[in-house]
Amino acid sequence: MAYSDKVVDHYEHPRNVGSLPKDDPNVGTGLVGAPECGDVMRLQMKINPETQIIEEAKFKTFGCGSAIASSSLATEWVKGKTVDEALAISNTDIVRELSLPPVKIHCSVLAEDAIKAAIEDWKKKKEAVQPAANATAAD
Amino acid sequence: MAIKLPIYMDYHATTPVDPRVVETMLPYFHDKFGNAASRNHSFGWTAEEAVENARAQIARLINATPKEIIFTSGATESNNLALKGAAEMYREKGNHIITQVIEHKAVLDTCKRLEKYGYEVTYLPVAKDGRIDLDDLRRAITNKTILISIMYANNEIGVLQPIQEIGKIAKEKGILFHTDGVQALGKVPVDVQRDNIDMISLTAHKLYGPKGCGALYVRRRNPRVQLSAQIDGGGHERGMRSGTLNVPGIVGFGKAAELCQNEMAEESVRLRGLRDRLKDGLFAKLDEVYINGSMTHRLPHNINISFAFVEGESLLMGINDVAVSSGSACTSATLEPSYVLKALGVGEDLAHTSIRFGLGRFNTQEEVDYVTNRVVEVVQRLRELSPLYEMAKEGIDLSKMNWKATAEH
């Protein structure tokens, strides 16, 4: 199978590889896929609670070249965007950008899921933190 | 010596034609182009003589007689002829066939078709080492069993089946024994007398001969095996396989068999050494690597390794100057990981990370060292990228995670 130049570029020079402290209340972590299916993506983003802007994004992926490229691209795209803008990224945008063939579309779906899961995680954390923060202020 | 890239290490898929084989074949394309079935002129006689010479060369390699070699277009056809031909011929005697789950598709799919025609097929399981249990085989035999078909060596994991014991059981019970010998021929000594083999499928292109040329050994004595032809026509090959013989291909097959006969003993020692060097090199530098299948009962030139937490296709992409193959789903048309590894009980997570290395006649130690280094480098790089490796290192039990797979899987 021939890979598009962009897939090869992301595979060879993946952007934003790594981890963010997952216990940080401003960090959302999305872990999607399954080892049995041959791909697992972990996307993390640090979101500014005031501005809702995604200030940092990191990923690690177990999967084929297209899965690695899709998640690498996702980190590039979400950085600097607001949460709502990031939620608007669709898998078809990724398919188009990377010229993924039909058998690799699931990689882009997984990347979209990872973005949504990370934001979901961040929102949950924020809700959990909010009452505690209020309690501190009352003291 | 500088290494020429890309490096071919996929000799189970096919092999290059040995230059000595090519040289032997060449005259039969032009000067000696006759039809081996032409009985009344020298062109035909020359071609026939060449075919008979090749038949003898191939027979010698498996300790058979020349008349027992039936030429075909390749092992897929040989497997089809053996199974369908015997099933049809011995229908009165019974309708039960025994095979195993890790056969090549040419056997499995032929069995599936026979099931549609009313035959019953038992697919024996294999143990973790990739071998069938002989007690399972004994238990599966009924008074309707007409054929046992168990491959000599597996194409993915190189594991050798207990062929001699299977042959003995089949003989005792008066059941025909067919084996797909494609991966074993010319690599390990195959002896149809010692092993009580009644039929064995062979092909030229796995032993440095040309593609499109195969054979089926069909025992003529003790017992005399009869087959219903699956291709009708001029009655070539003792009526079992009609069609003008592929004379240059057959000449090449014969020469390739002769070379293997002369060089196998020495070459298998060399290849085993290279294979072990590769394995030891990888194991010395990487953790969490696992061998699939028995190391004791194995072809000398094969190794199949799972590189945990690194998906196979991404590994192949990283070592793109090395030709090997993967058991990962992403490299197959079905998006399912290898059914062979699954049958061994290898988890799907590990099956996705498996690579098959098949060494051969033209590989060198320098190439093995180059491949070792490339694989180590890419596995390490991809593990840096792998969330699973990080989690495993943190002590998280991945099998206990609640994975959220997408609907597409």
C-alpha cells in the first residue's frame, strides 16, 4: 500500500508526541480504540479555563501509520483553537488532509473520537473541581 | 561489502529464481520449444526427455519414483487436485476428511467447498506451539474418514507438524495422507517412504524455481492412490491433469530441486545460524518480544515475532527498506489479524504486532545485522509513541482496561 506524502511526513516526524500531567485539572485526556483492534490513541490537551483555548496538545498512538498521522495532525489542529472550534473538527477533514484511503477511514474516526473524549474528560474534571474551589473561597 | 537495499527477507512468500536455474530453462523457450506430448518428431522427444529428467530430479528429492510426480500449475492446484480428486474418487468409501485450522487457504477453502458438496470436515485445533495433538487426530478418525490433510510446515510460523507420526496413524487405519509440502520442500529432508505420505503438494517458486509450476506426488504402490481429474482434456499426466506441460517451468523446477538436494544440508545450517543471529540480536536489545510457535519443531529459516505495543504495519512502514510480512490486520485484505496466530492462542493485541522473517539463499550476515538494527531502532521509536508501552511500564494491566473501541471495529 502506498502512503500519501503527508502520512509519511507525520509518521516520520510526528508532532507533539508525549504526555501531559493527567491529574492537572486543566488537562483533558482522551483514550480511544483497543489493542485487539490494532489501534489505541491517547490525546491530551491543556485548556485555559478562562479563555477556553487549547494551549497545549500531546499524543501517543499505537496503530498503523495512518493512525499515527491522524492523531499527530489532530494535535496540530487543536492547538490554539477554542474548545468549541476543536469539537467542530470532523473525521472527514482529516481524511481529506491526509488523503486516507477507504480502509483507513477508521483512523480518522478514532482521531475525532479522541478529541471529543479529551474535551469530555476536561469538562468532567472542571465540574468536579468547581464546588471544591467555591468551598476554598468561602474560607 | 556494501549492502544493497531493499533487503528481501520474505522467502516464505516467494524466492528469486536461482541464476543456475534460469540458465537451465533458457533453451526450452526457443531452441527446444517442443510440446512434450508430440510423439512423432525430435522437438517433442527433446521436450519429453527434459520433462522426464525433471520428474526424476523432483522424485529424488522426496524419495519417490518419477512416475509418481504429476505436474500442475502450482501448489494451490495440487491441493485442489489432491483433496477434490480423492474426495470424488473415494466417495463410496466415505465422506469424512480431517485437516487442521492453520492450513493454507488453498486447503481450507477447498475443504469448505467439499462441505457444500456433502462432505464432512474435521478441523483439528493446534496447541500453543502450533502443532496438532496426535490423540485429537486419532479421536477424529471414523469409519467414514477417507483423507487426512495436514501441512508439513506452516507458512507463517514455520512450525513442522509431526508428519511421520501422522503418516503412521493414517497407514494403520488405511486412510490416505496428503500433506501440503510447499514450505518444507528443499528446506528440510522430505521422504514420502519414511513419512508414509500418499500425496504431497509441491511448488517450484518457493525453492528458487519459477512461478506457475507445481506438482503433486501421488503414490503408485502400497497403496495405489487414484484421483478424479479436476481438469479434463488430453489425458496428460496419467490422466490426472490434462493440459500441455509447461516445459521450461518444469525444467527449472527439476534443476531447482536438484540444487536443493545437493545444498540443503549445508544451507540449512547456514540459515539456522543467520535466523538465530537475528532472533538473538532482537532479543538482546528489546524487551517484550515474543516468539510465535515452537522453536524446536521449526523450519531453519523462519522466525515469527510479536513486538508488543508496536502495531505491525507501522513497523513495516518504518523498516521500508526491508521486505518482511506482518500478521497485523492492517496488512491483510480482511482487516482481521492472522488466523494462524489466533489458532495458537496468541491474543489479537499481540497478533497485530507480529512480523514474519523468512530468510533464504541470498541473505548474508551483513543483511541480518542491518535488519536487526533497523528493527530495533524502529521498535524503540514506535514504543516512545505507544501509549500502551507507557501504560505497561507504569504497571497498568492492559487486559483489565475498559477499552472504548469505535463502532467501526
